Amino acid sequence: MSRAWIRKKKPQFVRDALRDFCKASKALEEQFQRFDHHGSLDFTVLRDLLGEERNKGLLWRLKDTAHHVFRTDRDARLVGQFLDWCVGYIFHETVKLKEDAYQQQTYAPWFRDMQSQDLPREESVICQELYEVLRQTRQSMEREIRRIRFIMYHCRRLFPIYLQPHAGNPLLARFLFEEAELVGQVFGEGGRELLRAVYGGESEEMYLLAAQSLRRGGWMEKAAAALARAGSNGADSDIVLQEREIVDTWLRKLKV
């Protein structure tokens, strides 16, 4: 991919980076909570999140997107470099976590079964010693989960800073409008800080950009819903009124 093409597609890449981070964070945290409560992870979920060279999963695609968008930033902003490194770290740490989960899911039950059998003394001793190594895998998983959670926490701090100059990105605004619940689940109270950082506490611009993007995509009812939020403060701007007239006209045509 040429740098010129990447820069041209940057609004999409920026949106994709935030979107895929949110989706990957939610999926990983669900697995981590499972580990917190039950001491196990679903190897299949981690495998699908990562994917492989010819069939990349969500985390792999996020890593590639991070390289494209953060490494080609003309401003060479340090916050982007931090994010690029953080996403790559999460990816590689999850690779290790997946392998440990495979050992736990596949071989731990087998070793436990072997220990319950009447094995010859030497084989029984060897089985116990080998199983001790497998038990240590759980400790490795605990460390890997702590590291991933720590890095994701810092990603949630970095994204609001990185996205500050991207208030005019309609694809970003549309994502934040359509996936507000997902963003809230991942960022928590930090979701409000993200919006304040990008839109300066005035969310009308976000809803307007989202509505325009939705209208151009043919999603008139969703565009109308975004415009309703844009005017929720009771003082519609001229551009919001103009956009609402365009959308209402289309909706009337669609109902005829």
C-alpha cells in the first residue's frame, strides 16, 4: 500500500482503529472475566480473535490498521506511536495467552486423568513433575492477562488524545453515534472524556456529521435520529435545520 493511498483513506482507518479496538477489548475482557471466575479461557475465542496469515482475525486486522494509520501520520505524533506499540503488544501477548489456553484446555484434563490411574512408580513421578510445569502455565496466563489489561487501560487514555484533531471525520462521528453502547462498555466513564476531547463538550457537531454520513449512505431514519440528538439542546443551528430538511424530504419520498 502506498503512503498516499493510506493518507487518502485515513478517515476510514482512524474509524476502524477505534472500532476494532472496542470490539477486541470487549471480547478479551469477557474472556478475562471468565478466567477471573472460573480459571479458564476459551481457546477457540482467542484463536478466532487472532486468526492466521490467510484469514486474519479481529486483533490481527487491528494491528495492521494501527500500523497503517499511526505510522504514516504526517505529524509524527508521539501519541500515535504509543498506540501503535500498544496494539502490537496486545496482539503478541494474546498470541502467548492463546498457546497457554490451548495447553490448559487440551492437556491439563489429560494429565489429571493420568494421575488418577495406577501408573508404574517412575511414570507416576514423571507425570507429576510434568503436570507441575503445566500448572505453572496458569501463572503465566495471570501475568499475560494483567499486562494486556494494563495496556488496554493506557489505550483508553491515549485514544482521546489522538482523536482530538479528528473532530471533522464523519466516519468517526457515525461510529460514535451508532455504537455508543459499545464505546460506553469499553471506555466506561472515559467515554464522556473521549467525546469531550474530540468535540469540546459540544456534541452537536458529532451528531450532525453522523447524520450527514448516514444520509449519504442511504440510512435516512438513522440520519433523522442523529439529527434529533443534534438538536436536543433546543437551539438548532442553521446547518442542522438545513440537514433536517434534506432528510425529511427524502423520508417523505420514501413513504410515497
